[in-house]
Amino acid sequence: MGATEAHNVTGADFADVKRDLERRGIDIVVDTSGSQAGLDLATDIVRRAGRINLFGWIKGEEAQFNPSTWHGKAISIVNSSPAAQMRDPFPPAIRLLLNKTIQLEKLVTHTCSIDEYPTFMTDVTGGLVDGYIKGVVTN
């Protein structure tokens, strides 16, 4: 889907990879992990005055960050939730879909019926559904 690199954060050599990423001065880190470890890694590798886009949704009631690090590095945080209302995401999203830059079929990991939807979403938001990326609700 366009990625030029992928790294296994559990790999034996990831400490070396992380040091390399920290040295690159990465302007924008999009955290899609939905995990505390992902947020921590994003904080570590984004450059001073860089931006972290919180695309991943950390399930649960709280996440932690080091305010001294975020302040000291002057990190800007952008929330990708549609409720953030920072921009209208639909025109660029529609262009990406029309150009087949993003193929949604690869993102759909689960389907459920409209009747199953309330219970399914409770399970998803509670972290009880493994491997969930996107779901489709059917009749």
C-alpha cells in the first residue's frame, strides 16, 4: 500500500533500527498502532518541532505520555478523528480511493450483521477482537 519500509519492533536488531530512525529527523510520524508502545515509539523518533498524527486509537480509558519530552521537543499532536474538525478529510480521501491509491478491501478484517453490530463494537472498543482494522456492517 505504498510503504517503503517495514520494521519488526520485536526483532533482535530493532534497537539499531530505532537509533537510525531517531537520527533521521522524521517530520511526521503517523501512529497507527493503537498501542502505548506505538505512541512511545512515535514520540522517540519524531524530530524536534515534528508532528505526531494519532491515527491509531488506543483502546481503553487512558494513555500516557511524558509531558516534558513533548514540551521539550515541541511536538505537535494531530488527532485523525473526524470529530477533530481540523480539516475536511473527505475530498482527499475520495481522491485516494478513486485513484486506487488505497484499496479498502485490504483493510476490511471483520464483517458483522446490523443486529450483531452493538455487541461487536463493544468487543472492539474493549480490545476483545484480535486483528481488527476495519469492519463492514451487512444486512
